[in-house]
Amino acid sequence: DFARLDHHRGLRTGQSEVIFCQGKQPEHIIKILRHLGDKELNVLATRLDIPTAEIVLPHFPDALYDRQARCLLLRPLAEPTVPGKILIMTAGTADLAVAQEALLTARFMGHEVDTLFDVGVAGIHRLLEQKELMDRAEVIIVVAGMEGALASVVGGLVEQPVIAVPTSVGYGAHFQGLAPLLSMLNSCASGVGVVNIDNGFGAASLASAIVRRIMRAGKKGDLT
Amino acid sequence: DFARLDHHRGLRTGQSEVIFCQGKQPEHIIKILRHLGDKELNVLATRLDIPTAEIVLPHFPDALYDRQARCLLLRPLAEPTVPGKILIMTAGTADLAVAQEALLTARFMGHEVDTLFDVGVAGIHRLLEQKELMDRAEVIIVVAGMEGALASVVGGLVEQPVIAVPTSVGYGAHFQGLAPLLSMLNSCASGVGVVNIDNGFGAASLASAIVRRIMRAGKKGDLT
Amino acid sequence: DFARLDHHRGLRTGQSEVIFCQGKQPEHIIKILRHLGDKELNVLATRLDIPTAEIVLPHFPDALYDRQARCLLLRPLAEPTVPGKILIMTAGTADLAVAQEALLTARFMGHEVDTLFDVGVAGIHRLLEQKELMDRAEVIIVVAGMEGALASVVGGLVEQPVIAVPTSVGYGAHFQGLAPLLSMLNSCASGVGVVNIDNGFGAASLASAIVRRIMRAGKKGDLT
Amino acid sequence: DFARLDHHRGLRTGQSEVIFCQGKQPEHIIKILRHLGDKELNVLATRLDIPTAEIVLPHFPDALYDRQARCLLLRPLAEPTVPGKILIMTAGTADLAVAQEALLTARFMGHEVDTLFDVGVAGIHRLLEQKELMDRAEVIIVVAGMEGALASVVGGLVEQPVIAVPTSVGYGAHFQGLAPLLSMLNSCASGVGVVNIDNGFGAASLASAIVRRIMRAGKKGDLT
Amino acid sequence: DFARLDHHRGLRTGQSEVIFCQGKQPEHIIKILRHLGDKELNVLATRLDIPTAEIVLPHFPDALYDRQARCLLLRPLAEPTVPGKILIMTAGTADLAVAQEALLTARFMGHEVDTLFDVGVAGIHRLLEQKELMDRAEVIIVVAGMEGALASVVGGLVEQPVIAVPTSVGYGAHFQGLAPLLSMLNSCASGVGVVNIDNGFGAASLASAIVRRIMRAGKKGDLT
Amino acid sequence: DFARLDHHRGLRTGQSEVIFCQGKQPEHIIKILRHLGDKELNVLATRLDIPTAEIVLPHFPDALYDRQARCLLLRPLAEPTVPGKILIMTAGTADLAVAQEALLTARFMGHEVDTLFDVGVAGIHRLLEQKELMDRAEVIIVVAGMEGALASVVGGLVEQPVIAVPTSVGYGAHFQGLAPLLSMLNSCASGVGVVNIDNGFGAASLASAIVRRIMRAGKKGDLT
Amino acid sequence: DFARLDHHRGLRTGQSEVIFCQGKQPEHIIKILRHLGDKELNVLATRLDIPTAEIVLPHFPDALYDRQARCLLLRPLAEPTVPGKILIMTAGTADLAVAQEALLTARFMGHEVDTLFDVGVAGIHRLLEQKELMDRAEVIIVVAGMEGALASVVGGLVEQPVIAVPTSVGYGAHFQGLAPLLSMLNSCASGVGVVNIDNGFGAASLASAIVRRIMRAGKKGDLT
Amino acid sequence: DFARLDHHRGLRTGQSEVIFCQGKQPEHIIKILRHLGDKELNVLATRLDIPTAEIVLPHFPDALYDRQARCLLLRPLAEPTVPGKILIMTAGTADLAVAQEALLTARFMGHEVDTLFDVGVAGIHRLLEQKELMDRAEVIIVVAGMEGALASVVGGLVEQPVIAVPTSVGYGAHFQGLAPLLSMLNSCASGVGVVNIDNGFGAASLASAIVRRIMRAGKKGDLT
Ligand SMILES: Nc1ncnc2c1ncn2[C@@H]1O[C@H](COP(=O)(O)O)[C@@H](O)[C@H]1O
Ligand SMILES: Nc1ncnc2c1ncn2[C@@H]1O[C@H](COP(=O)(O)O)[C@@H](O)[C@H]1O
Ligand SMILES: Nc1ncnc2c1ncn2[C@@H]1O[C@H](COP(=O)(O)O)[C@@H](O)[C@H]1O
Ligand SMILES: Nc1ncnc2c1ncn2[C@@H]1O[C@H](COP(=O)(O)O)[C@@H](O)[C@H]1O
Ligand SMILES: [Mg+2]
Ligand SMILES: [Mg+2]
Ligand SMILES: [Mg+2]
Ligand SMILES: [Mg+2]
Ligand SMILES: [Mg+2]
Ligand SMILES: [Mg+2]
Ligand SMILES: [Mg+2]
Ligand SMILES: [Mg+2]
């Protein structure tokens, strides 16, 4: 009775079941995982911190836990089922945890993912060399802390939709991610949509919604 | 020499020329419009306030100016050339100016647009009745001021990508759009990308990038 | 001498004794509980964190401590004495701690409480199905983190007074509850009063003041 | 098509039609007023600034406009139909505009209103002398700018529900109403609900919802 | 060489030596205390947290440490040498730590101190009963968290200078003391000076400067 | 009935009648001035902007209006009646408006005032040369915009109480006075009390309370 | 007496006389200009808005006023006297006003200036093409609004010191320059110093201090 | 593949390799240090907290770790190779950690460093006595927490470029360094560039860029 599972949502919004664990008690998480797991579905649990994971994991011997992304998967990831690549880029090595949450979410939702890490704008040639990889993606997710300038530079280079994820990587006047959040919202490049600070999951969900729409069009071979 | 026009950007990012007029002197705007207009391109000028428009307009007898959207078009809008509908929704009547900027931008970029105005969540049945219209769109732009809850409700109802535009419509603890901005960034619905407060232009640009990608897939009839 | 107990306040404001424990030393809490408990009154202690509770509890063998709500009751709760239901709703499972503080406070003040948990707006049909339960309440308390949109949706569905409690459940641009706080203050639904972030106690106190006023009118059978 | 009037809301939430004019074009306001006025309903328009009012008024010869409250009424106020007094208090003379919006809203919704103006806490005896007037009200609305301390003092004196309205009256570190908003949200008196800065309308709407609930109980003469 | 002691400051500003320990390494604190203690002066060390105090204390067998105030005194307090009382008031029991820092500082600077704790405005009669005690003071320090309304109420009751100290006691929209800070800066009572959040030391220093000035006038028996 | 004049306040708090005009309608100001002026009292009206002053002034032929300070005096200032100088210093020429409000308030309250303008810390020798003038004052008011460093430098030079007034003089990251406000609250000099941004009135009121206390001691020739 | 001119500052800090006009009365500005102009010095007046300039200009027939930069020069600019180029870059055309203030200041201080306008990162090839021009400068000033990413990209390309000036060009979540300010402070490129929002003057002053130091070394031909 | 080392950056920007360790996993830091160390370069690792350092250090027996600065050096510091002194000043003893990060960075980059610690403005004579030491420096770094006034005072005394580093030393309305950050950005002294809160590394990088430029000029003995 504490959790009202939404069995229609999958149908309605085309998304699988994902549990947001922050603020939930371990026993609640276990019950929800049990309930959902019964239906032969894979389940993704995000924002599951390490101490809670250590309580939850013993109840699910097949589950996998990614310590960097703080994500649990009830069963191993299946092969990608949706054509159309999602490219995940990061500005620095310290943004990897958020990128990894996005990666697991995208893979969990059935997508192929390419990655390009540590290509911050302070060494812009590292970025420009990778134009080809960018061209192969349907959607690009840019994960960046510090000043978040990577989103603008990438947005100005490509024609694909860009999803920008500010991260809390930084200190001082970074204000836990406010600096790149504002930066990305004010990007001088158009065609950039922003999600919450550190929200790798949300970026991948939006990327998934876009790629599924593209795939659907590809299947029909016609839009009207 | 005060403005370095980027003739490659169209090719690179797939977007037409748009001039951001805020902070530019009237004579600068006139020169840029002249320069770009010479190439038989249509040009969109956004954030052109009424007093400046009154100085600029006499120089371009064919131009159209939309006072609500504060946008100028050098030539009349052509018929949509890109299949795939963009739906623009607003929570209230006061959000129309921003919605209109989005609409003109989307039409300028060649898209078909549907609109659904004044469907705020305080009368949620007005919204639920319109599910069919939502289903017809490839991408949905939600324009909302006040608390911006419309983005979450729409995001939970549909499987398409949702682009949320917070507006500065409100007062007091609204802080000129901060309330719906934070609300949208924290949306409990996934698959929502956010653009800057009052940025109808940016929302339409992102929608355009998505729809063009979809159309390209539709044309090829296959994704891989 | 460090605490000046206000024995008139109960009479003046119609409320029982509640101790706010945050920032108080354990020995102070014990002394106040002893002093108040002597008068055969039940006492509620809120914001009593678990380490402090472990120091305080051994001194009061009849006391009950709710770890989720971080509340202590000196004696078991009595049966409700005030007719008129208070409905407590939450958007997510993670809002339960705050809802539980509200529930204990309302029960402590003599009220009947109904609950409806985990009915966030991302799956709005779960909410609309529960209209009947809402109709049975005199006052509705809506507890929500994330973007706090539930308050607006409920406020637009019912004619009862709605008390909105933003919670600190969220991350990033949530700013520890600022996002739903601003959202609720800007609700497009009228008839919504807001209390402090995570203030389940305050919401229940206001609900109690309203229900007691209603009950008083019900007893008199006439208002003028 | 720019405005979707919600004819069910009256039934659903027990509230009459009120138009929020900020950000709406004069012609839109006129059309909505015409449409609603046709049904023999009185209509209240709030946040109608003076220049817009001067365009709107000539179209409605029976309408009344209150310059201080910036409110328009399509027809004169009827006699109160709902028993149960609402008391509106202000801390200073400069808070009168907001108080007047609350007063007109409450009267428009059929309520009796008492007022007590300029009783700020810097001269607390002015306040304590008025305890009897407070006792006669079912609900008390406290309108205060500066530091907003009046809400705490009143909340500590009475047992009725208190609705606190922070106002933008102040300067400097007042931040356009942020100071009393935070002050009221953190009130050490319980039983206080807060609405948006300068939101006299919202305070009266909540007061109305409470008083109507009380009246309904009074009519039935019994609550269970 | 890491600390440049200011032996002239005592002469110049009339204040004794006080060490601010936050952010200083234990060995630095020990060296400074040693250096200053050599000159037969008493020394006050503030913001000395408990773990650091446990390293520092064994080196100074005569020193006293107050865990609540987090203050160390190198030698016991002497009897007050300056006539003229400073009254320290708190709104709640949880404000005692800050009040205690003020009390020790004032006593260290040679003043007589009266105290009046837990007289918050939610029970205003507790405050009004104490007018006589207030009248006996030369300066009043008001320490208050939550909404900080006590400063305004006291400021409106007395003619003495009032020094207001906002505390970090509160939660949610309290923002670690921002709420009472803004409240006190916007006090509708004039004659109130504000110091930093939790700055009991600063309040006592200012009170001391005022009382010493008064005493000096008292000694001369004439001002010109 | 819109204004409840507080005839006891003078007695209670030792302060004359001052009207805060911001947000008050001209006719209200005129009525209050009339009412108070009848009692042969001088009256000070602060925050009276120029357009409102032009409506008010013709009704009071003896009144004086200071455009820089935006203050009105009903009658000319009397000679100082309270011995003990208040020194008002400003960092820059642009802070003069606030300093002038403080000066008029202090003179209105019967005090002697010295002034020292434009002695910002960027040319610190200009400040150090004036030590003697500082020594002659009982209390020093420091008015400073920009980064507000003057308060710290003065506070470190003198033993008198210092009252710091941040001003809104600045731009950009000054945030209308937030920069010097925070600077002054965090002053490394002790013995500094802060009032609201641009609050020359409040600074003078506090200075007056201090000087009156000093004078009272001087008269009695003894403190105990 | 309202302005204390600092005749030593030029000697002490190597800088000429500059008047900051914001908040100063026209008559004050005129007096200061007169006083300084008498000494055969050129004078620069910044932040002189157009209406004030129209009052001031007629008194100084040789003075020049730049409407875009809002700067006045008492006499025409002399030829550069200090070798070593300062390069001023802007991200967009709308940043020109701030760049122009920097340019006039640098020229006034005797420097040679190169400019490179409208090279925002959304079209990064426009920027990379200009590496040679950057290489010719001793110091680079980067003026950028929107998200301010240009500072990071330039800082990563060059070895010279970079001075970043955030501008208030933008809207919504730009918060009048806060977005590029935070962005620049968090730049992932090192070697970047930041000045206040829109502070073209400050950037040029710092650049001047650097170039003068370089020139001095160049003259001596040796550093030790 | 998680880290893309930028071997051109040294050439391009004239700076050695520095690793920013915050948010990086220990194994990543070890791999990067190994990779870079192989090339016989010294490497500086900043923001390496003590627990992580304890994992990393055993792998590099020649490395040195400074606990106060939280910096690791792979090999001992070489003798300074660049003439031209950098002076590092602090306002208080608690600012030493940040000053030490700046010192190590400057020394790592080959510079000579002078230091002047604990010369806050509350005892301004301690500062003025040190003018000669200041005169010997090419660039001055001012590290200050609390209200950060030291930057303004130093900036007004010297003609060299001043780099201001706000620190998080303070509490309450300090907001973790916001107070001195705003203070320094609004400095009334010109010629001051600001870096991020606690960014000793950034300050030293900018100082290094300036001094290298000066040295280069000194070598050439001519600037044009
Ligand atoms: N309303 C708008 N809001 C944000 N960005 C805009 C807007 N209109 C145009 N832009 C962007 O600004 C660029 C033109 O900037 P500019 O060269 O300064 O005119 C366009 O290519 C868009 O990317
Ligand atoms: N969780 C809470 N949040 C806010 N206020 C509370 C809370 N619990 C109790 N209070 C208030 O604090 C008062 C008691 O404060 P104290 O005398 O310090 O224990 C109660 O009468 C309530 O008005
Ligand atoms: N400039 C000012 N800033 C802040 N408070 C003021 C100011 N001028 C007057 N006041 C206060 O406001 C009170 C009068 O308020 P009112 O009764 O609304 O006119 C005075 O007694 C002062 O305490
Ligand atoms: N303490 C610091 N604060 C800010 N930036 C730093 C710091 N230390 C190093 N950096 C920058 O971060 C870069 C290295 O980042 P990374 O490749 O993630 O290790 C360096 O080249 C510097 O530009
Ligand atoms: Mg793009
Ligand atoms: Mg969705
Ligand atoms: Mg309702
Ligand atoms: Mg109450
Ligand atoms: Mg007083
Ligand atoms: Mg002092
Ligand atoms: Mg560089
Ligand atoms: Mg200087």
C-alpha cells in the first residue's frame, strides 16, 4: 500500500519500469523489486547508494550492481533491440558516474550506445577530432560539470538533437551544479535540451523517446 | 566587422539563419538583415522589441512583424516542407507570447504545427480530452508559467519526447520564471528536456532537430 | 530555566504540547518530557533523531518512537475524539517520512486520518481513481517532493481546503525542497496553503485548526 | 480558442469565475469577460493594471474597478450569503493593496469580512487590544511585508486557522517579499498556512474554502 | 610566521585577544594560545569544535572548555569590571549554544550579563511579563532562529539599542539562518543592529563597545 | 482607520514619529502628516519619492523636502539637544543619498552629526588621515556600496560601536546591495552591527538609541 | 567636500583618473571633471548614462561621449604610449557595449588594442581561424554573455593571461549575467581571471597593469 | 579510454600537467599519474583528499603529499627557473590551505614565491608595514575569506596586477565563500582579477601566465 505501481505506464509512455531509490527504505525497495521481478521483466533501480545496495543485493542473486553509477539491474542487460545510436560524451573523467547512469539506462531501454569521454573544451582539438563519431549518432548526450561549455561547442557542431546534463563536479562558485546548469540553459547553440543536475537517467529517457520515435518512422518508411 | 555571419552553420547544424536582436543596435540589425536577405533566404529575427521594430521595419517593406511574439520575418512563411507535426501546448492564455515565438520559429524551419492553448492542470479534464491531438504529434512543446506542472502531467501521458518551456508569467515567489524552471527540471515524468525561461525559439529549434532526424529516417525507410 | 513552558498556549490556541527537539540537548529533552508528562498529558516530540532518541527512550518506558517520522509519543495514541477526516496524500514513496510526521501529529491532536500514498502526477489515472476518497475528507494534506505538481492537480479537483507540504525528496536543481516549495506557492489552483519544506507537523496543525473549527460549527448546528 | 473556459470548475471546486489578467492582452480580457458575463454571473478580474483597465472598462459600463487592489468586478458585489466571518489584518498601511484584493475576493465569494489594519508588531499593544475582534472570526488572513512577524504573533494568540500573505512592501534585503515569505514559512507558531507573495486572491480563496466547509458542517448540524 | 598577532589592537579598539579557531590547525591554535598566554592575559578561543578541543586542552591544564558554546578560556573568568548590564534573550531552547557564546564573550570582556531564555513570540505573554528585566539592561542581545520575530517585538518594546543574532536553528526554507537574518534586517522596529548568523561573539563585542562607551560617559559625568 | 498611529511608541522606545512612505498613497501620507502635525510635533517622512512629494508638499507650506535623501520634514530642524557626536562616513560620492537620510534622521532625533564623505579603501591614506575626527564621535555610521570594505577597515581602527549600512550602489554581481551586505555581516572586525541595504534611517535610529543611552549615563554621572 | 580626490593614487597604482558616474548627481560630475580637467589631465568618465551626459556635455565643449560605451573623455585620445597589444574579443554583437568600455579604457591608459568581435563558440571555426591574431596580443580580454563559454575555449587555446568579462546579455535563467559569471569562475581552462559582470573598465585596468609590468621588464631588458 | 590526456596543451598554453582529482576514482588517478610520470615529467595532483591520497601514495614512493594543500607532487620541486616573484598574501591563518595550494602550484610551474600571511584589514598597520615586500613582486595573489576586504586594500596600494582568491573560511551569511567572492568582484580597486572560491591552483596559473609573459619580454629586452 505504500507504493502504487503503475502497470499502465509502460504502455502509455513506452518506458520500462525504473525505481528511484533515493529516500526509500531498503525493505520498500526489496518489496517493489520482488513484485516487479515476478512478471519476468527486467528492472532498473537508480540512485541506490552503496550501503542500501548491500542490504538489497543478497535478496536478488542474479542482480548486478554498478558502484560508479549507483544502479542495480535485476537481470543482465539484453542485446540492443532498437536501432539508432545514442552517443554519450563527457567533459572530464569525474563526470563518468553520471555518464554511466545514462549508459545503463539507455542500454536497459534497448538502445545501442557509443561513448566519448574526457573531451572538455580546454583541449578543443580532442573534441574536433571526433566529429565522425558524432555524425554516427541519432542523439547526443553531453555530460559536463565545471562550466559546462561542452554542450555549447557540441551543439554548434552537429545537427542532431543534443541533451545536456550538468553535473555537480566542481567546487566553490559551482554551487553543486548550478554553474553548468545555467550555462547549458543559456547555451548560444540552439537545439539543446537540458535535464536536471546529475540526471543521467532523465537524459537517457529523453534520448530513448527520441530514438524510438525515429525508429518508428524508419519502420513505417513514411511519416504521413 | 561587428558581426561575423556564420555561413557554414546552416550546413553544419541544419538550421536557417536566425538573428537574436536583444542588445543589438537598430542599425546593426538592419545591416545584418540586408546582408542575409540578399541571398534570397528568409530570415527570422527574434526578441525584437516594438520600439526597435518600428525603426527596422520601414527598411524592409515585405517583412512581417508579430507584436505578441516580438518576431520579424523578412518574407512570408512558406508552406511546411517537413512532414511530422509539432504540437505546442500552453498552460494559460498569458503564455501565448512565448508559444507564438515557438510557433513562428517552427514554421520558419519548415514544420507543421498544431496548437492547444490554455489547458492548465487546475482543470485537468480539459487536458485529458485532448489525448488524441497529442497522439498525432511527433514532438510536444509544453509552454507553462505559474508552477509549470503541465509539463509533468503531459510527460506522464505520452510517449513522445516533451520539450518544456518555463515562462516568466507569474509574480512573487515565481522569481520571473524560476519556479516553473525548477519544477520542470525536477519533473517526475521522464523524457522531458527543458530550455531557458521564455525561450520559445530554443524549444522550436530542438523540436525541429528531432523532427528532421525522424523525417530523415522515414525517408530512408530504414535506420541501419 | 533554559525552557519556559507555555501552559496557557493549549488554552489560547487549542493545541496540545509538542516539543521540537532539533538543536536541543538530550538532557533538556528529558527534563521537558518529565515535566510535561507529570501532568498526565500525552506529549509529542518531533524532529528527534535516532541517536538522541536512543538516549531519551530508556527514561520513558511507556514511550513509543517512530523511526521513519522521527517522532516520540510519551503514551500510546488515544482513539480519535474529533469527527471529520483529514486525508494525507503523498506523491511518492520517498515522501512517507514527512507524511508519517503529519499522520502522528494529526492523530495526536485527536483526528481521524485517511491516507493515499504514491499517487504522483506522472501516472495521473492512479490519482483520478481516488476521487471518492478525497470527497470524504474535510481537509486534504498533499505531501510532495520532486516538482510538487500533485498539489496543483489535487487543488484543481476538490473544493476542500488543501494544505501543501513540499519535501526535500529530490536532487540537483531541487535545492533541498526549494523546487516544490516554489511550485506550490505558485500553484495555478486556488485554495492551497503552503507550509515549510518537510513540515508534516505544521500541515497537521493547520489541518487540525480547520477541522476543529468545522466540528465546533457542526456541534452548534448553526454559525451565526 | 486562446482561452479554454472551465465551466465545470465552479461545480468541482466550489469557486466562481475569476480572471487573472497579468500577461493577457486587453482584447483577450474583454472577450473572456463578455463570454462569462453573458451567463448572468458576476466575474472578478484580478491583477488588471491601470492602463489595461482603461482600455477594458469602457466596454463594461456596469463594471467597477478598484485602483488600489487592481481588481475589476463586472457587477456590484451582492450581500454576503455565507455566514462565518473572515478577518483580514495588515501590519502596515502599505500592505493595504494586497489586503484589498483579498477583501474583494472574499466578498465576491459571498463572505462577510472584518478588517484590522496597521497593527504591526513594533507596537504590539495595538494588536493585543484587538483580541476580541480576532475571536469573532472563523479564519484570519494576516497580510504583512517588512519582516512579516505579525503572522507569528497572531498565530500564537488564536486557535483559528491563520493564512499568511507576505507582501513585497520593503526594500533592500527584503528581496521583493522573500524576507516575509521565509519568515512566515518558518513561523514558530503552528497552524499557519502561507500563500504566494502579494497573493491576496489566493489567501481569500483558501479562507473561502475553509469557511464554506465550516458552514456546510453548521448546516448539517452534525459532522458524522 | 603563520599568525601575525596584533598587539596594538587591544589599545586601538579596546578589545582583548580572541582567537577564531575555525579552519585553524590544532598545532596553530596551541602556539597562539601559548604565545598570548605568556603575557598573563586571559584568552578566549571561539568556534573550537570538540575534536580539536580534545587535542588542545591537555596542553593547558587551567583552561576551561564550554561544549555547548564551543569556547575555550585560558583562565577562569574574572568578576565583572564594567558596570552596565547586557541582557541576552533567546527565542527557543535550541538557540542556547549561540547565546552561550555571547555570554562567555561578554563576561570575558568584563561585563555583567542577565539572561532570559525561551521567550519566543508564539507565547507572547512570556515575553511581556519580563519588561522589568529588560528595563534594567543597557543593551539587549536577541538570539533567535526560526523566523526571528523576537527581535522586532523586543525592538518595539524598549528604548535601548537591540543587537539581533539570527541563528541556524530551523530547517527547510530556513536555509541555515537566512530566514531570521532577512527578517531581522527588515525589522519594522528601528534601533536594531544585526550581526552574522550564529555570531554570538560579534553581538557581545558590539554590546561591549556600546557599554564601554556608556561607562566612559558615566565616569566623566559629562559628555562634552 | 487605514493607519493606527502609535502614540505610546515615543514613550516606550524613546523615538519621535517617522512615517515610512513607500507603498503609501499620497492622500494617506497627507492625512497622517496632518494628524501628527496637529500635535506641534515635528515629523519626518522617509522614502518619499519625488512624484509623491510633489503631490504632498503643497499641503504643508512649512515643510522641507530633501530630494537626495527623499525625506520630508514638517518643520525646520531644531538645534541638537543631545550631546555626543554621531559620525557618518561614506565610501563614495554615490553613497551620499543614503548618508543624507541618516544625517536628517539623526538631526531630527536631536543629535549632532559629523560627516566624512568619499573615503573608500582604494585610497586608504585618505581614511587614515581622519583618525582624529573618528575619535571625537560616540558612534560611527559607515555607509558603503561596492564591496563595503570600509566597514571592516574602520571597525579595525576604532573602539566605538560601528553601524554599517550597505548601499545599492554598484552593478552586476553587486545584486543591488547584496555584496556589501554580506561583506559587512562577515566583517573580520568585531563591534560592527549591520542594518538593511540603503537603510540610513535605521542606522541613525540605532545610533540615536546608543547615544541617548550614553547621554543618560553621562547625566547620572554614575552607572550603577 | 562631497568628493575626496585621490591625487596620490596615480603615483601609487599607476593609473590615471577615472570617474565612476553611476549614482552621482550631474552637478557633482561636472565639479569633479572641472577640478581634474584643470590639471591638464585627460579624464575618463564611465557609466555615464545618456540623460546625465546630456546635462554634463554642454559644460565641456572638447569632451567626447560614446553612447554605446556610455563613456565620456574630457579630451581626445592620445596615440598609444605603451607597447604591447591588448586583444578584446566578444562572443556576440550584443556584447559590444561592454567591449567598447574596455577599449576606451585601455586606449585612455595608453595601450594599443586589437579587436575580434562576434566569435561565439556556436560557430567555433570562426574562432579557430583567428589564432594568429590572438598570438600577437600580450593579454586577451574575453567579453561574453549568454553562457560565457568563449572564455574557456580561448583560455584553452592560448598561453597568455585571459581576462574574462561576463555580460548581462541574455534573459531568463541568465539572471542578468550570473550564468556567464559562474561559467567563467568555473572555467576548465586555467589562467583565467574574472571581473564583475559588464565591467569592461575593470578588465582593461587589469590588462593595463599586466602590460605595464611587461613593458617595464622589456625596458629593463632583465628581470632580476 | 576514461581519460584523454592532452599532450599538446603544454605546448599550446605553456602549462605543465596538473591532475584535478576531485570526483576521480583512486585507480583512475593512479593510472593517469603512471602514464604521465613515465615521460620524466613532474606532475601535480590537486584536490586529492587524504583518504584517496592514502590509497594512491604507496604506488609512488618518490611522491610528496601536502596534507594542508591536499596536493601531491610526483617528484620533489625543482629550483625556480623563472625570474620574477609572485607574492602570496592571506588575510587569516585559516586561509593557509588555499594559499599553500597556490604556493605549490606556482613553485611547480617554476616560479619564485614570497609569502605574507595573516595580514587582515582589521589590523591594517600590519599590512601597511609590508609595502616594501609587495613592491618586490611582479604579481600579487590575495587569499581571503571572511569579507575579503584585503583584496581591495592591497589593490589600492599597489600598481601590480592583483589576483584575488575568495576562500570558504567563514560561516553563516558567508555562504561558503559567496561573501568574499562578491566582495572581490565588486572591489572598488581596479586591476583586480578574481578566480573561483578556494581556487589556489587557478590563481597561481594566472600568475604564472602573467610572469612568463613578463619574463619573455625581459628576455627579448624589447616589446615591439
Ligand atoms: N530568442 C532566442 N533565444 C536564444 N537564442 C536565440 C534566440 N534567437 C536566436 N538565437 C540564437 O542566436 C543566434 C544568433 O545570434 P546572433 O548572431 O547574435 O544574432 C541564432 O543562430 C540562434 O542560435
Ligand atoms: N517539526 C516541527 N516543525 C516546526 N515547528 C514545530 C515542530 N514540532 C514542534 N513545533 C513547534 O515548536 C513548538 C515547541 O517548541 P519548543 O518549545 O522549542 O519545544 C511547538 O509548540 C510547535 O509550535
Ligand atoms: N526608511 C525607513 N526604512 C525602514 N523603516 C523605516 C523607515 N522610515 C521609517 N521607518 C519605520 O517605519 C515606522 C513607520 O511606519 P508607518 O507607520 O508604516 O509609517 C517608523 O516608526 C520606523 O520605525
Ligand atoms: N584545483 C583545481 N581547480 C580548478 N581546476 C583545476 C585544479 N587542478 C587542476 N585543474 C585543471 O584541471 C585540468 C586537469 O583536469 P583533468 O584532466 O580532469 O585532471 C588541469 O589542466 C587544470 O586546468
Ligand atoms: Mg545544433
Ligand atoms: Mg513521457
Ligand atoms: Mg480547490
Ligand atoms: Mg495558532
Ligand atoms: Mg526600539
Ligand atoms: Mg572595533
Ligand atoms: Mg591558458
Ligand atoms: Mg591597483
